[in-house]
Amino acid sequence: MGCQLFNALLETSGKIGLKRCTVGIHGEMACALLFSRRCTKTAVCVLSVFLSYVGYCALFHADPLILGDPVPSCNQADGGSRRLRLSCASSSSPSSPPSGAAERPPSALLRAKSDTPSPPVSHPKFGNKKLPNAIIVGVKKGGTRAVLEFIRIHPDVRAAGTETHFFDRNYNRGLEWYRGLMPRTLDGQITMEKTPSYFVTKETPHRIAAMSRNAKLIVVVRDPVTRAISDYTQTLSKSPDLPSFQELAFRNQSTGSVDTSWNAIRIGLYALHLENWLRYFPLDHIHFVSGERLITDPSGELARVQDFLGLKRIVTDKHFYFNRTKGFPCLKKPESSGSPRCLGKSKGRTHVQIDRDAIEQLRDFYRPFNVKFYEMVGHDFKWE
């Protein structure tokens, strides 16, 4: 009964175009076992597997899976049935395709092609994710969010929406993780990100330089006293039980001893931080934005940023208006939008009132550091 079923399946496979001489070593073993009439348990198991496979091929009209020699010789069937030898002889006739070639109708070829996944292709319409060409590295409460939101109006700039903190907190995740956070860009577009804490993190300049010595760096600076008060105001809004500004800023206010271990004070020592950056980048790779002029003349500051990035001056004064309630410039509404774009509620908030004497003491403390910073960058920001 098994032999009759096997012969029937072989005839069916021949009719649908399956090549019986290319069933591989397992098929040859099955043939030998079947036609030698050795009906041991092992033979029955092998035959069952083989018959199931031939049945599958007959039902789904597919090429048999080649096991062992990919192009088996018909002469390997020594001792096999006359039926099998005749089948091999007929399959090698001039009218048949070469051994190993697929014998499928067009519909089967189309089906096989559609079932094969295509390799990922970079579509020019959507671009690629690239490591950033430019990074806004600082400083906190200087106006970094404003610069990012203003410059990303430019059609040749794409920016990550959130602070990645790759070079200060997530460096161990690797550059490919970092690249995955970037937006897709087309050829000619600039990829940007901003993380203000980079400027005051000792390891960051070396790490960015290891990624690219050609990276362009933007630092938004602001009067360090005003910046410290703004920093404190933001922290106080999240932690109402915070000690007073004077308690944190001074070791001893009566003597004017400033506590430089407090981060809000330490960030404003721009000259000290810049020295670290200049060990890895030339000064012409770093552009400094005035946080004060960003408020009074946003288009002028953005024009200089565009020049630094090698961009055409597309972001101009027509994109801005001054919001008197916030005391900060906002973006005029685009034609497709129903309202203008202003920064979040935390931007332009009213500062905590600080004792005037404390402010003067801090100005005296920062003055020599400011003068040195002016000399290093070749520009007087007039923080007095």
C-alpha cells in the first residue's frame, strides 16, 4: 500500500513539474528503503517523513527543498527503481531546464518574489538619521530652547526635540543609540541637538571631538548673575522648600565669600569652562549667542547663527513679534496655523526678588571671570 502511494505521489509530482531526481539524499534513502521492501520501524519513519514532504510539494506546487548535494546526479540512484532512472533521463532532455533551475509558472515566481522581504532602502524622500553637525552645548537658562526653536524654522535644519544628554549621561549607550534619537535629514540639511549641561561637563568636549572634530558648537551665554537667579527661580518652582538664594550663593555673605560649589553659581564661570573646550576645538568652531540680544533683537542673533552654520539667511525679523506679557519674542503664526508660537510657561517667568546687596556682591565676584571671557572670545557682552 505504501509503495502504491509513493508511486502515485511520484507521478503527481512529475505532472506538476517537481523534479524527482533532485529530492536530495533523504529522497534517495527513502527510495532505497521503499523499493528494497525492508519494512523496519526505521524505514517506516523515514518513509513517513519523505511522503509527507512529497505530499506538501504536490499540494502547494513548490520546488522541493534540496538537502545535501544541491545538484544531485541521477547516477546516485544505483539500485533504485527503473521508474526513477527513467524519470531522471527524461528530466535531462534538451527541452528541460538545466539541473537545479526552477520549474515554476509565472504565478509561482511572482508569489515567491512577494514573499521575500526587501532589504531596507534609504528613501530619498525621507532621508537618513545622521549624527549631529551642530550642537547647542549651553548654557542652562541662557536661552538655548529659544535658539533651537527659532533656528529650526529654517528648512535646512532638523533638530532633536528633546535634550538627549548623550555626552554627559548616556555616553555608554554608544553612537548608534545617539544616532537613533536624531531626526531624518536629506542631503544638505543640518542635524542639530541641544543639551545645555554639556558646556559645564568636563568630559563632554573630548567625547564630542571623538565623534567629530568638525562639529559646530553653539553656546548661549547670559549675564551670570541674572542667569543664576533664573536658575534658582526655576528650581524653586519645583522645590518650594528650597533655602533662600543668599543661603545657597554665599558661604559667608558678610565677607562676600561665594559658594562656587553651588551649580547655579558654577555655571556662570564661563571662562573656566571655555578653557576646557579650547583644548579640543578651535575658537572658530564655537559660536556665542548673547542671551540678552536674543530678547531685544532675535532676528539679528539668528542671522549670525545662520552665518555660522553656513546657511542662507531665511529666518528674519518677519518671523518674530515681541510678546509684552511674557517679555520675550515669539514666532509669528505660520499661514497654516491659527495661533503664534511662544515658548512654554517656564520661559520668561518673573524672577524671585533678590537683595540688592547680594546682587552687587555677585557682580564683583564674576567681574574678573567675565573680563577674561570677553578676551577669550573677542567680544564684550557688557554684563555690568
